[in-house]
Amino acid sequence: MKVIIVKNAAEGGKKAFEIFKKKLDEGATVFGLATGGTPETTYQELCDSDLDFSNCISINLDEYVGLPADNPQSYHYYMKKHLFEKKPFAHSYLPDGQNDDAKVECERYSRIIAENPVDLQLLGIGRNGHIGFNEPGSAFDGRTQKIRLTESTIAANARYFENENDVPKYAYSMGIGEIMQAKTVLLEAYGKDKADAIKKMVEGEPTEEVPASVLQTHDDAIVIVDEDAASLLR
Ligand code: F6R
């Protein structure tokens, strides 16, 4: 695991951009994408650049169950707003939050991931160490699943909703086993509230109690953290 420490999220976005650019130059065509506050500077850098993804495929990590694509809190909407409007891909996949047949939806999404091996997977990390919406205790070899969000994740994501009760309780998420199949994994984390999770991810024993710690066993995992998120590292 290669850890890069930057000053702040703005500088982190520039570093992440360089990694996207290098991958594209090397012929990468499938990009795994994340949502949330963390990747916003990266997406801004991509939008401001002349990189062309129109021959590429994107596969997002997750989507809330129950939200239609045009709901401003949905990850479909987020991706359109932060990236796809400016940088369209040949095809962009996200789980369908409106499919209430979880078995069918998870199998459909796992098939998409299997048929389109990811070259570069972008990740954020939850305060509890989650990646995607794989909460503590998720299997390291897991596939796409319907996941019940923990109280800590609901509280963290409430900032995007009018009130905490509006945060969906379930999400469809790519599994850890599928995330680990990406050729390169790039995790970004900014801010003091990620410091504990970053310490456990980088320096703790790999354990399913800290989902991101699985990345210690990935052949090409890059971590970009700002000084606050790195503040508890030895
Ligand atoms: C989002 C995702 C989540 C977030 C994580 C951090 O697609 O999969 O794992 O990356 O919850 O969220 P932020 O970046 O908002 O702190």
C-alpha cells in the first residue's frame, strides 16, 4: 500500500487526477467511481481537464435503495452533477436503487462488474472504515449486496438530507471481493474525522471489522490522505 500525504483535498484532487491521466494514457478503459464529499476535488480536476472518457466505461460503487435517479440525493444525480455532464462515458453503470428485487439487482450488477474488469477503482472511506457501503463485518470476498447502513453512516450522510430520518436505510453496494479485483485501487481521505479509520486501515491487522484494511493485501493500492487524515499515522 502506497501512502501519499498531501496538504489538503485540493492538492489531493490534483494527485488523483495525475493517476487517472496516467491510467488513461496506459490504455485503461474501465473506471470504478465513488460518490460523497471526498472525490469532489478529483472530479473537478477531471472536469477542468481535456481528458476524454467517451470511449470508457464507468461503474459506480453504490446507490441508495429506494431513490429514483432524478432525486438530488441519489448517487445517479450526484454523478451527473459532478462528472458525467461535463465528462460523459460511453456507458455509466450504477446500481438501480428502484429495483426492489434485491437478488435480481445484485446479480445483475455483479455480472456487469465481472464482464467489465475495472482498471482503476476510486474509493473514499467511512469513519468506521467502510468502503463502498461495506460496513464493518462485511466479508472480504463479498459480492454486490443489499446492505443495511449503520447508524454512524446514516448520521455521516445526513448532511445531504433535510433531516436524518430521510436518509435511506439500505443501499446496494459492490462487494469487497469485487472491489479487490480492480487492477489499481485509489483511496482518498481528507479531514480529522477520517484519521482513526486511516490508522486502522494502514497500520492495523487486516480484519473484516475494518473493511478498508483489506487493501493491505492488494497488489496496487494507492492512498491519498491530507495531513489531518494522516495525523494518527506513526
Ligand atoms: C460512496 C461510498 C462511501 C464513501 C464514504 C466516505 O460512493 O462508497 O464509501 O466513500 O462514505 O464518504 P465522504 O466522502 O462523503 O466522507
